[in-house]
Amino acid sequence: MSFATLIEHSRRYGSDASFVLLGGGNTSYKENGVLYVKASGYALGTIGAEGFVRMDLAKMQGIWNKEYSQDDDTREDEVLKDMMACRLEGEHARPSVEALLHALLPFDYVVHLHPAIVNGVTCAQWGKEAVSRLFGEALWIELVKPGFILAHIVRQRMALHTQETGKVCSLIFLQNHGIFVGGSSLEQIAAMYESVMKRIESQLVRKPDFSPVSSDEKQVEAVKTVLKHYSNDTILFAMNKEYQHFLGDATSFAKVASSFTPDHIVYAGFKPLWVAEDDDVAKAFEAFEAHNGVRPKIVCVQNLGVFSLGEKPLPLFLDSVAISVYSESFGGPLFMDEPMIDFIRNWEVEKYRSKVAVQ
């Protein structure tokens, strides 16, 4: 096993939409006191050696001896500066915001992904109970701010888990985020992912049905013409059986109307625009921008279909719909709360990732 093997497996995961989309997820490898961790903004599916940052594990351990500000912005600036200082000489890329969490997990390899079927549990009302029932020795981490705060809480829970059980936990479920799996080999991790996803699948009462559904072409073109006034990106359109189900009325739409994870905010905006059947699309679009200070990236028109301003928002909205359907088996959807959504929208780290994502 080697760094080259990590690249190979990272590309495999990143090329499979059932594991991760676009620039989401990250992987790492430890050898001789060095952490090789994915750099921020790189997509796993096409990643090469340049997409990883080499970091000094001993220096990263020293971060836990420091005290940081209680103010979110100040603390994040301080932690980022210390993280950048942990890079080995010659490294210029910015490490993943989850690099600190990768460093503290005592495994040669760590793979963090966002499979929709797994997030159907982590983004569900009964997610915590489901993880406890299905994966007894796994850690469940409630919704917390990603980056330093998340790593700090995982560190505490790992220590407590080891103290109580005498074992090191290799499976961590993060509410409204995804899953971390650690192991001594990538084959071991692959087997754990397969086991987790099969076990969740065995509990499902319903799976998403994305079979295509036709829409009125004249209405679709009319909406596209309106949206082209607001974006230089290509306007994409999609309609399928699940979209038809959720776009039937405002009550159904409420189950896909907000953000499940940080990636949804980064790539598809913090929430889609809902346009009722008889509403004016242009007025609704402008009202959304006036109220929220940003333009929507996804526009959902009742009983017509989903419009995406650019290519990247559409697969993330499809992912949101899949998560919502999977969550029906675990008590229904659970979005990130408003304070966390506001934090992610204004977090410098995610603004950086959004900036890289559009390049």
C-alpha cells in the first residue's frame, strides 16, 4: 500500500456518484510522521499527487496544546494559520478543512465520503437512533461546526469511547455531513463502506425513482428564457418521477426545500427557489435575491420541473432529493438548522471552496 494506492482509490470513489459528488469528500494516508491529505477544492474523481498536501503530524498534534478565540471568525483565522504552518516545505496548496480530523484518527488510511444513502440516515429525524441500532460501536456526532470544532469533539468522543470499551472506533457518522471510515488498508475501508451501505439499504422502505418524465416544452423554454436574463451559465432542466412527486405542492416541496449538508450550500445554494404554478418566475427570482442577498442556483417550478443555473447545482439537488427519499425510512428529513446554515454561508473556508468550485 502507498500514496499511489490512495490516489487510485480516491479517483474510484470520486468517479462514483453513489459515494461523493464534485469536490466533496476527502481522503488521507499517513507514513513516517507525514499526513498526505486532500487539498481544498480538488475533486477526488480527477485527483493526482498535486491534489494532496503533505503535513507534519507532530506539528498538527501541537495544535491541541493551543488555545483559540471563542469568536468564530477569529478562531477560524487562527486555526487556518496554524494548519498552513504544519505543511511540509515546498507545499503550497491549502489542506482540507477536515485535515485535523484526518490527523487525529489513528489509522493508516482515512476515507471521508458523503453517500446519499448514508446521508439518508445522518440527515434523518431518527438518524442517531438508527446508527445506534445498526452500527453499535460507531460514533455519532451531532450537528457541529465543521473544521476545528468538529475535530475537537471527535477527539473527545474517541477518547471516551476507548476508555469505556478499550477499542478504537473506526466508523464515525456525522449528522448532516457524512461518514468517516479508518483502516489499516484501503481494501478494509472499502469492505466497511460496502457493509454500511448494504445494511442501510436493507432498512429502506422506499428508494428514489429518477425515471424521466416529460414536460411541456414550450413552458420549459419560456422559463429558460426568463432565467437567462439572470445568469451567463447554461440553464439546465430536468424532470423525473421524484421531482414530480416533490414539485406537486408546497407541502411536498418542503421536504427538499433547504440544505442537508455543507456541500449542498457550496454547490447548489443554501436553498432552492420554489415557484408556484401560477406565479411569475421573474418576480419570484427577484424577490428571492432581494430577500436573501444571493440569487438561487436551483429554481423549482410547480408541476413543470427543476431548472439549474449552471451544471454543478443540478447533481447536488438530485442528491438532496435522494437523501430526502432515503430519510423517509428513518423518520423523515432533517435539514441543517438556520444558525449552522448561516455559519456555513459566511464561513471563509466554504467561501474559498465555492470560489474554487466555480473555476
